[in-house]
Amino acid sequence: MVRRVLFASLALAPLAIVVHYVVGNDTLDFVLASIALIPLAWLIGEATEHAAHHTGPGIGGFLNATFGNAPELIIALFAVSEGLTEVVRGSLTGSVVGNLLLVLGFSLAFGGRGELDRPSTFASLGLVALAVLLFLIPSVPTWDGDEPDTHSLAVVSIVPSALLLVAYVAVTWWSLRRHHVMHTSVDGPEVEGWSLRFSLLVLALATVATALIAEILVGSLESFADKAGLSEFFVAAVIVAIVGNAAEHGGAVVVAARGNIKLAAEIALASSAQVAVFLIPLVAVIAWLIDPLSLAFRPVELAAVGGSVVIATALLYQGRSSRARGIVLIAAYVVVAAVFFAAGDR
């Protein structure tokens, strides 16, 4: 049923494009583009999984890393090209926090009691903690209130970006060796797989459509935030971050509800680590081809990510899940969202 709804929802992408050029209403553009990104994100994940069946776990893991966060990457790069640096940093940190608190929280709440993979759990949490520490390098110099030299900070950001990418490759290699296949089938009856050629074709078309929708989303974000009385930072860190991960988030919760809480937690934790140590530095590197981006995060952003790591670590220390722990994580996300709302733009 859910798959049918998502397939039908793909029609929203051409609708959003038509409305953008015919109607030209920024609020409507933002809403339609946000909703249209959800089935597109799901389709990218679906095509990636089908392609991985033909390529094996090594290349399959690379495809998941490359395309699993494609919507967020594309949104971030369009925001870079528009000079919306607060949107870039906000959407990426919001994604990390959303995975650690909201997605993991709902997964535990729906999955109930169960055993978690402690080594994998703490590897992911450790990577996010490492990212927070390295992001202090370009961030702290901007906290004294003086006007920062953005180009110099962008140069300084190269060091933590490179270190995080190396850490991501090392831990991914370790994880792939530890898990022969990281994502297992939990959907009951096996669906007939797509051919590799068809999977790559769908992946390419979905990525192009995502790029078009992301351009509309970013182009209408400032106007939407102004009309809604919200800061661009809040819209990016909460709304855009949730939308960019919606399909993956829903998948984790469904997996948990079906009893595979270990895999659901793996999805949420691995996604947060992937954004922190792969996607954020990757955006910073690619941004040099567009407009150099500094990873100078505000204290509220790093405190939110660091606090999320502390809370998740404290709750998962024993390697067990429960509905109560899930509710605590969800409540923590509500608090963080309220803090983001109060923080406003830089």
C-alpha cells in the first residue's frame, strides 16, 4: 500500500515544476517541492538497493553512500550557489540531529524492547562526536562577534573536511567487512529485482528530477520563511532536513514496527554518521567549484549535535532499546527544534 502511494506521489514532481513556471507562487512552490522530494528520495533509495543486488556489497555500499543522501546533497549545493550559507549548514546539522533523535526515537518507540548492535552503534556515535570536535576548528574563531573572513575560514575548513572523509572511508571499510551485507530484506515476500541497467536509469532520472525540485525548493525558501514568519535557519534545520530524509525516516520506522529494531537503529545511526562525516565535508569540498563554503557552525548548532550524541549514548549504553527510551529521544528533538526556532538567523 505504501509503495503504491509513493509511486503515485511521483506525479507531484512534474506538477511542482509546472506550477512553478505557470503560477509562480513562492509559498505554493515550497510546499509542493517539499512534498515532491519525499517520493523522489524513496525512489533513489529503491533504485540504489536494486542496483546493489547486482554489484555486490562493496560497490553497493558505495552506491548507498553516494546516492542515499542525494536529495540533501543537491539541496545543499543549490543553496551554496544561491549564497544561502545558513541554509546549507542548518539543513545538514538538522539532518544529523533529526536522525539521532527523531528517527531513532520513533524507531525505538515503535520497535519496543530489543537488542542493538553495540559496536556499530558506538562507531556511528563516535564518528558524529569526532565531527563536532573537528568542526570547532573553523567555528570557534567566529564566536567572538567580529565579522569573520569567510574565505580564510573556508580554507581552514579543508583540514577537518579531509580528516572526516578519511575517517568515513576507514569506518565504512571496517563496517563492510564486519557486516557482509549491511541492509537485509525485511519486507516479507521478496520483490522481483530490477535489472542493473534499469536500476541505473531510474537512479539517473530520479536524481535529475530531484535536482529540478531542489532548485525550486531553495529558490522559494527565503520567501516562504518570510511569509511564514520563520527564520531561514529554522526552515532549513527542521523542515528541509526532515523532508530530505523523509523516505529514509519512514523506512526505519516501518522496519522497527516489523520487529527488526536492530536494523532500524542501524539505519538511523548510520545515516546521522554519514551526514556528519561524509556529506558535510563533501559539500564543503564541492563548494569550491561554486562558492567556497566555511564549516563555521554557530554554538547552537554544535551544541545541538553534541548534545544529541550525549543523549543517545546515555540511552543506548547498555545496547538495549525500549519505548521509553524512544519517547525521551523524541522529546529531546522537540526541545532542539524549539531552540532552533528561538535561535533565528545568525
